[in-house]
Amino acid sequence: MKLLALILFTVLVPTLRAASYPPDGNVVDVTQPPYSARGDGVTDDTQALQRALNENTGRHRLLYFPRGTYLVSSTLTWPKEFGGHANWGKTYLCGESRETSIIRLKEATFTDATKPEAMMWCGGFGSADWFHNYVENLTFDVGAGNPGATALQFYSNNSGAVRDCRFLAAAGSGHTGLDLAHRDMNGPLLVRNCEVVGFRRGIATAHAVNGQVFEHITLRGQTEVGFVNEGQSISIRGFTSDNAVPALTTYGTLCLLEAKITGRGDAANKPAIVNYNGGRIFLRDIATSGYGRALGDVAHTPDAAAAYRIRGADKPGSEGPKIAEYGSHPATSPFPSPPTSLRLTVKETPEVPRDDPKSWANVDDFGADPTGETDSAAAVQKAMDSGATTIFLPGSYNLRKTVTIRGKVRRIVGLGGQINYGVGLHPDFRLGDGDAPVVLLEHFAHIHGGLEVDTKRTLVVRSVSDCDFTGTGKAEGAEWFFEDVVTHGLQLTRRKLWARQLNIENQGTHLSNDGGDLWILGYKTERGGTLLDTRGGGRSEVLGGFSYTTTAGKLAPMFVNADSSVWAFFNEICYNGDPFTTLIVEKRGPETRTIGKGDGHTTPYSGRPAKGSIRR
């Protein structure tokens, strides 16, 4: 009962809030001229919405869908070019809320189930250069009579997210709810607070790179499978499924935490989770009911029920089989270490209240230049000091002096613009002391000079790319939360960081934890150098992800652990013939031990003292 109570508590989806924005040229309301979508559920809005996509994708703008039902009768596509220039992504679609902003497919539009077509296709390049794309606060409803309809084919690289969305299909309609498998190299990206009702397949992922992260996902009423993974490196936390078919099938690399899986009807003859073809999996805190067994690990023994008994899952109980912790492969440990994960305390990302857009301080109103041509530092600082709690930066800005975030400010909102491209200022922003205990920075494609934190206030960073983070002594002991963040050379000293979808790409040491707590759901890296260095008694837990080793894998160990605690479920993919030859260097007192490629693996790696508490 304790395990079930824990899962029921942890998989609850945070409260969703309506989104709205102040008037601005980079906030494009699809119901206003020149697009004038009706959103009445009767008028065909396909041409209006397609024109809005054609003229605004790739330009650091937000396409806003006010409450309404937008009827479409063909695929909405994100174009690869605009005005003769390549479109590198950087597209943001947002509705008022998923309950009120609905895109619905006209009945009997995609009728061939053998040739599925999408309501919306989000574009992309084969070179994985389709960056910083977002779909939020929308419902995609394929309606009735559309057995060949896929609701959303989403694609983004390095950063990107589908958040607070819902995907609906009537009985007998719908092929795939959220399709992330339609092309190679999709990700890294985040899917959070999403629900899929109906369809043959709820969510689909595939191919070997670049990894996807899911948190708070609900699947109901699929007819083939709830979630299917065909080769990706997948991390999931907070997974709820109510189905008569398997909740999840996978091959590749899968990390699944905190799941509540309910089976109906014929599910009594099926496993809730199926692992195929030698896939590596790690499961933790899985509660099932109505299924014959929790796991069918068909790759490791022909008798999946025997595998279930042998490999450490809890015995079935009156409420159904449970898995406290299960790994398809034993952990590599240079020194004797507990084989189980650290189980660091997991905190939800704090929600900062949304202010009425009328109260936001738009930096342009204080004289900032949204084209980035002239210095806007003084104007942005005036907005920060204006007494407003939300500061809006709708364009791209040139700062010749560091701007301090202080006073009443608790939320800094962008639209995917750039700060200080090529200017060379460090840092662009400094977070100082102020009234709000939590400060949120969200939706910037590039903050080239980074953010310096000079306070113990809690920092939340959401959907920010190419921003480096540093902390002064005042930041020691602070709590940081990253969601969908791209950074370089991140150094943490006696801090706590919870990260969902963290992407670090630099040559040299990528991430260091000196004396703090580090929890990552989905860690993706590129280039050579140590990927995680933990020392000073720090505790680091990496739950899924992989190294896309593109340069100089022989130059450094992947993991360094000096008298500290590390648990990682972390994969490597390398196509250039230069993978990491040293996976782990671990020091315990005067002795150092090394694990080379072929001597062990990092799916999982456990390195920590066997004695003493792992919680604090």
C-alpha cells in the first residue's frame, strides 16, 4: 500500500493554467486579420491556419490560438523556408488552454488506416538542425471516421517541447496520438503534462537518436499499445495507463519511474510492459492492476513469467503485480556498491503564478530595441526595476551591460528570441536578491552571455537554449530546476538541481557536482570530455539519456567519481569510431579504479559507499 500511495501521489499532473499574452507584433492571434480563423467548429479554418504557419514559423514568434474549435480538412505543415531563407525551427504554438483551444479534423478526411496522415506535421531537417519548437495548451481531436489520422507529428532538436496538450480520437478513429517516430534524429525534447485518449497507438517513438523525455503522461483507450518505443533512448516519470492492451512496449533503452498501470478486459492475459530484442530497461515504482504480470522481458528468457520472478520484481499482490526496482542488466560497480538507485528526493518544478498580461512590463515600452541592433541594457533594466512581477522580452536584444533581476520580478518571459548574439558580454543577466522566493526564466532560444546567480532564491529555467549558468558563493545551498535546457560546462557547488531534459554540448568537462545533489531525468550530451564529475561527497542520479559521442571519445573518462555517490542509467551512441574508451574512474580514499569499454557499462552504473544513509 505504501508503494501504491507513493505512486498515486507522484503521478498527479500539476494544475494547468490558462495562457495569455499582452498585445505585441510577435504574438500572432490566428483569429485576427490577416488570418481571421473563425474557431467556431463549423467553418473550415485550414487555409487560414496554414497561411499563419507559412508566414510566422521560424521567426521567433508565437502563434496564439484563443478559445475555440478550429476545424481542418488536410494536414497543417510547418514550412522549411520563408522568404527564400531556411527555416531552422524556432516556432511556438500556444492555445489558451487544452480544454478551450481545440484543433479538430473534419470527419472522414483520413480514412485509409494503412496510409496514416497527420493533422499537423512539424517539419524538420535530416541534419537535426530544427531547433527550439513548442506546442502547448492545445487539444488535437481527430474526430470520427478517420482511422488513418495521426494527431501531431512533432519534431525538434536540442530543445523543444509538447506541453499541456491533449490528443483525442473517437472509437474506431485515429492511428497515433503523438507521433515522434515519423523521422530519424528527433530530439532531444520534452513531453510533459499530456493526455492521449483513443487511437491505435497513443505515443510512438523510434530510431536511435536523439532521445526524448516524458513526465506526467496519461494514456487511455488505445487498441494496439499505449506507448511504443522502437529503438530510442527514452526517460519517463509519472506514467498513467488505463488500457486493455499493453501499456508500453520497448526495445532500445528505457527508464520508467513512478507508473500506475490499469488493465481492462483481456489485459489479464498480457503483461503491462513488454521489453523486446535485448533492450536495456530500468523500472522503478511500478504499480499495476488487471494485467497478468507487470513485465514481459521476452529478450532474456522465453518464459517471461519466469523472468518476472527471477529478476527481482515484487511478488504479485491483491492489487496486481508491482515492481519496486528492476534492471534488465546488473549494475557496473568499480567498488562494492548497492545495486539499487540512489532514490534522491524528487521535487516537482515549482509553478510561478501567471500574472494578468495587462500588468506585464514589456521591455519595448521602456525603449528596448527588439531587433537587437542597438544597446537595450538601460531599457531592460528599467523594466526590471519598474515594480512589475512579470517582464516580457518579445524580441531579440543587444545588451552592453549586465542586467540585474531584482525587486518584485518573479517571471521573465521571452518568445524564443536571442540575447547578445556575438556581443561577448558575460553575464547577460544576474539574478540577485528580491521579493519572490522563486524566479522563472522561460522561452529564450539563445542567451549567449549566460546568467549569473547571486542569491539563494530558487531558480526555475524552462525552455532556454545556449545559456551558461554560474553561481557565486551566495548561491550555495540554493535549489535550481531546469526543464528543457541547453547549456555548456555546468558547474554546481553545494547546490541542488532537478533537471528534466538536460542537453549539454561542449568540449571538456560537461557537468560537475561538488558537494551537492543532482537529479536528471534524461541527460543528452555531445562532443568529448568528462560528462559527469562528482566529488566533495556529492550525490548524482542520472535517470536515462545518452552520449552522442561525436568527437574525441578517447580523451577523457565518461564518469568521474571521487569519494561521492553516483547512480546512472546512461547509454552511448557513436558513429565515428571514436567512442569513450574509459567509462568510469572512481576514487575511494587512496585507491582509484577504472572501468574501460568492454569491462562494464553505464546502463546502469552504481558507485557509492555501501554503508551510511543515501538520503539527507
